[in-house]
Amino acid sequence: MGSVRFAIEVRTPFRLDLTVWALRRRAHNTIDAWDGATYTRTLVVDGTPVQVVVGQDDTGDLDRTRLCVELRRRGDASSEVGVAEVRHTIEQMLGLHVDLAGFYELAASDERLAGLARRFMGVRPPRFASVFEAFVNAVACQQLSLTVGIHLLDRLAAAYGPEVTLHGATPGFPTPERLAAAEPSQLRRLGFSVAKARTILLLARQVASGALDLDGLALASAEQATATLIELPGIGRWSAEYVLLRGLGRLGVLPGDDVGARNNLRRHFRLPAHAGYDEIAALAKGWWPYGGMVYFHLLLDGLARAGELRSAAPSPPAAGSDTVSTRSPAWRSSGSTGSDAGDVA
């Protein structure tokens, strides 16, 4: 086995565990593996699958922390080909360069948000490794619970994902090129509906052929990107906003059709039971441009209530007593909706 190691310095506050949980969402996610101390993911670098292992090292510096990254693969241990690419991908996936000082200032002025921000201090906004991965995640989770959606994604990775021939390595996320060669019947056998199978394979073929440039949406405005995404077959408002947040890193987006987020917003921010998309959009305006950070905090809160985040800070005291410092159930629905934040029974 060949391996290359390097470090990434990160400004505090940062917590790898919380950020990885916001990325993986469920314990049975085998694509984004977490063992309680290290994050492991298989990525494709220069056409070769590489196992990437990330851990956080306490440097003793109040202003900075360090991530220790190891690339494992078959071949020459001295080769450093792909290090720059992996570094960029990890920095993007874990939101390492996102400045959240404004978010913590905002949270300090909102007593209901302050408790969440204090409890999950250090989480960064995660992104999928590619916009294509975000798109497939959105399609898989439409009209299903997040738990079921991730089971589908695990099966997809096991069948079509890149693999590193190392002990204990799990498959990565399938590339568009690999999925482009599949047939709808093959995805149907994995549990995808006919419509979802066709949507995923159509997109994979368009991306693989160069007919569709999803990564180019990074240069478009939120309005332009949303319009482009909604024009794609099988994509509605929830899926488009999901891709904007988790694929393109648009932190101003809080997916208003997300059922899990809506339930948690009712719980934490006293939204009426009948509140819908418009009410959530109005609430999110007061958090601009950090609605997406609220979304991730609600997801972590749901995971904590389910007992997954045993190292999270205790539940906050009564509203109004928190201060924030930068140093310190399955369901079905019709339409293109989904559930991510707080989809916990």
C-alpha cells in the first residue's frame, strides 16, 4: 500500500465530528464513513480510486486547529500525484474556508438561534464532492425518508462506485461515466423507482458526454442556477434548493419544502402547524445569508435527539440565557419534496 500524508491548518472554531455528521446525515451512510475519530472517503484522483482518511489534531492553538490527511492507494508510497486535488476537495467538502463570523454575530442577536449555535459550535457547512453527487442525493431522497434514501445511495455506491483494493475500504460515489453505462432496470433492482432511475441515468449521460455542465452552475446566480436545475427532468423546487445548498455551497438557501426542517423550525422557532414554504422563506430572510447554516444546525439537533451526537454540548438553558462567541420518522409525500434536517423519529 502506498500512502501520502499532509496537514491542513483550519481557523477555529471547527469540529470535524459535527461537520462530518452534517455531511453524512445517517449512521448507515457507508460512502462517508465516520468511526468516532476519523472521516474516511474514497475519491477518484486522476482516474484512480484513492482512500482518504481525515482526523483532527489539537494543536493547542486557540486560533487554529489542524486536520491530518492521509491518502491510501495501491502503488508507490512516495507518489504525491493528486494531493492538490484531494486537498481542494476536502477543503470544499468540509467548508474549511467558509468564514462564519457573521453567522455567530447573527446568532448572538437571536435568543432562539443562540442555543443551537452554542451547542453545535464549530460545525462548518459541508458540501458533496461534486454537484452531480448532490443531484443524485436529491433525487434518491425525493418522496422518501432520509433513512431510506441513504440506503438507496449505499446500494448505488456498492454496485457502481469506485473501489480501492485495500482492507476495510468502502466504495466511493459513482462517477457520471460509470452510471452512464447502466440501464434503468439495473437501478430498479437496487430499489429506485422507474422515474428516479431514468432521471439519474439521463443526467449521468448528459454530464458524461459534456452536454450538461453542472459544475459551471457555480458561476451562476442563485436565481439562474435554480432556473437551470428546475428545467431538468425530475427536479422540483426542493431538489433545486438542496443542490444549491449541498452541491454549490449557497448558504443563503434554506430548503423551504424540506419536511424535516419544517418540523424542527416549528419546534424551535414557534412556527404554526400550517406554516408552509412562504412562511419559512419569510423567516429565513431574517437569517440572510445564513439560512443554510440554520438548516445544518437543525439537522444536528435531530441527530443529537436520536442519540447519535454523544459529544455535542448539553442542551441549552431557557431561551434568553445563551451567548455566542466565535471562540468558545419516515414519511411520504407527493411532489418533488424531501427531508434532510431533523428527519428523526
